[in-house]
Amino acid sequence: MTEEMEMETGTGLRLNRSLAALLAAFLLAIVHQYLFYGKLAGLSYPIFVCLFYAFMLYYAKAKIRKLNKFSYFWFGAIFLLSLTYLFFHNFFFFGLNLLVIPVLILLHMTYLLSDKRPAWSRLGLVGNTLEHVLPQNFRHWSTVFTIIKRSGGSKMKDERKQVMGKVLIGLAISFPILLVVVTLLSSADGVFHHVLLALPNVLDRISFGEGFVRVLWIILLGMGLFGLVWGYVDSKIYDWNMQPKEYGPVLAPVSFKMDPIIMTTILIAINTVYVLFVFVQFSYLFGAWEGILPEGSSYADYARSGFFELIMVAAINFVILLLALVSEGKRSGGLQKFINVLLYILVGCSTVMLYSAYTRLTLYEEVYGYTTTRFLVHAFMIFMGLLLVVAALRIAVQRVPLAKCYIVLGLISYVVMNYIGMDVIIANKNMDRYAASGKLDANYLVRLSPEVIPSLIKFSEQEDGMLDDFLKNEWRELNKREQAWQSFNFPQYLAQRELAEYFAQ
């Protein structure tokens, strides 16, 4: 009898826990549609990220792996990216982060909560995350109906019937009292009477179609959130390497191996060409800044020629470098040292190519101006240079975790790009270029994010109202945008205030 009671108690606790998680999931779904339905992301984004983490980590707390510095670093990167919707309004990152942040969050959840602990040297974390987002998640959609069914047992139904009967009696008694009280209060206070009259208008604004979409949003997202968290709490072990007999034997995991002699031959052949190229580059690479260019070339020709080709070759070199580093072929001590020397030569030549491409793009910008695309290409080349530095370190120190270093470097670089103020830098560079050459693409500048408005106002004041017409149009457009608190964005608010003060003068 005691064992049966203990089993019932255990089942009841599990039911209460899953029911609480289900109710919390639907509550979070309600909050989500309130924050985002028909509204641009702004202050709402970091709020929801914090609520989501609280929901996941509370209901799956038994599955949390020991937190380390990398776990906190990962969350810090996600939180900083979510804050960009409050502190920045760059259109490129605004859209890109809608994809990047959820992916980072799901990967982080799997890293923290999954029963599997995939190695960094493989793509196990990505596959495990997909497993939790799809099969583990949808497997628990049926659990939702099971929880509802169990929570509505015969005993519960009898109790609910009694409770519902008492509630109906209370409503019947309170109804005539409320009629009298509401009538007296509306007569005593005109504001309260106005609020009561406005209630039907509020209800009229909610159309049937909108209500249906909101309810569907809540149901699907609520079930998805519950399926996600319960997929970690009650996970099923899937063996994706299992194959039915009719499909033949299970395939062994793919590993990359290359004979060291072959690798050495490839590196010698490629490096011979690259060393010759670098020698030619140094003959006029630095001279371009002093007017010494290849014969028959202008600055614009020099800047355009071979830029994308250099980027492609540097990218190919980086792939070759990675393949050489992760190759599992056996190498003797002397041969390994020789391969390392060849890899260092490859890194050095790739660095020179990146620098050459960087200087060409800089010259091109001085002639044709600064744009978002050119800025991002600059940033990409710097990022590739940092990856090469890490690869060079890996050549010397075998124990350096290459994949983990690249993940950390990638997250740091992406957060820095979000916070660096790309549009403000582009606007200031173009205005400096105007001071030197008298050329300015005003139409392009005003199409940048609201972050540049204070700089444009200052420039327009200095140039006798040169951009006033553009700024007035931008002011009108900003005033048309929604003012819901969920979409609050600091640069947009600051731009409206600065424009209002500027034109009030």
C-alpha cells in the first residue's frame, strides 16, 4: 500500500511539474504575441530573451550541465546582441539578428541542457540542436494532450463541477449588485463613465481575423515552447547511425586523412606561385600610396583590378590550411616540421594577399565613397586575418582547440560589428571625403539608420543647411512610425528629438 502511495505521489509530482511547464509555456506565448504581434522589435527583444532563458533554465534545471566561463560568455554575447534592438537601428544587422540570435540561443540551450555532450571538433552540437528542435520537440506535442487529459481525471472533474457551480452562484448574486454599483460610480465620476463608454470601442478594434491569428500564434508557440523544454527534460535517445538491413551496413564516421607526402607536394607547388606573387606585390604595393602605380593604371583601375580574385585566393588558402591542420595522416617528426614551415609560408602569403586587397579597397573608397557593402568587406578581411593568426598559433601548438577558438572569435567579432556603429562611421567617412573632394551622395547618407541623424544635423549646420530638405523628409518619416513601447528604440527616439530641436530653431 505504501509503495502504491509513493508511486501515486511521484506520478502526481511529475504531472504537476509538466502541467506547470505547459501553463508557463502558454503564458510565455501570450507575452510573445503581445510583444511582437504587429510591432517592430525594440525594447521587447531583450525582455523576451530574458523571459525565455528564465523559463527554459527553471523547468529544465535538473539537466543543466556545470556552468563554465564559456557558458557565461555565450549568454553574454546573446544578451548583448538582443540589446542591439534597443540601442541601435542598423537595418542590415536588424534583419540578420532575427536569424542569428535564435540560432545562437538554440545552440546554447543544447550545450547547456542536452544529455549528449558533442565534441567541438565535429558538428555534433548542430546535429543535436536540430534533433531537439524537430523530433524531440514534436514528440512532446502529444504530451500536451496527455497532460490535459490526466489533469482532468474523474476526481478532478467532480471537484471542478463543484467549483464551477459555486462560481456561477457567486456571479448570479454579484450581477445585480454590480449593476447598481457601476451606475452609481459612473454618475459620480465623469472619467470613469468615459472609460466605460470606451470599452466597446476597444473590443470593436479586435477583428475576428486578428483574434484568430493571435490565438493560433499562442497555441502553436506555446506547444513549441513546451515541446522544446520537455525535449530536454524527458529526452529520447535517437541513434541516427542505425540503418535497416535492406540498406546495407552502417557507414563509419567520415574522417579526413591525407598522406603527408601528398600534402607536402601540394604546399610546395602552391607556395612557389604565392612567393613569386608576393615578391611582385611588394614591388608596388606600398608605392600606390605615393603615386607609384603599375604602368597605365589609374587609382580606380588599380583599386578594382584583382580585388575579388585576391579575396577568393585567400579564402582557398584558408581552406587548404584548415584541411592540413585537421588531417589525421601520420607524419614523422622531421616531415611534420617541414610541413609546418610550408604552412607558415602559406599563412604569410595569404596575409600579404589580404593586405593587398585591403589597400585596393581603401583606394577605391577614396575615389567612389564609403558604403555598407565596402565596410562589411573590410571587416571580413580583418576577420580572415584574425583567423589566420589563430591558425598560425595552431601550427605551433597542437593542443589549441581550433573549433572552439573560432567560435569564440566569431562571436566576439559579430558582437563588435553590431556595436561598432557602422552607419555612423560610414557617414563620417563620407563627410570627411566631402571636405577633401567636394563630392557627397546625400541620398545615400539619409538612407542610413537613424543613428547618423545627429552627425548629419551637425554637418548640415556647418554647410549652410545643405541637407535640410533630406532631414525634413526623414523627420516626417520618423513621425509616421509606430510609437508602441515594445518597439522603443533609442537611436530612433534620439533622432526624432534632435530633428525637432533643429527645425524648431
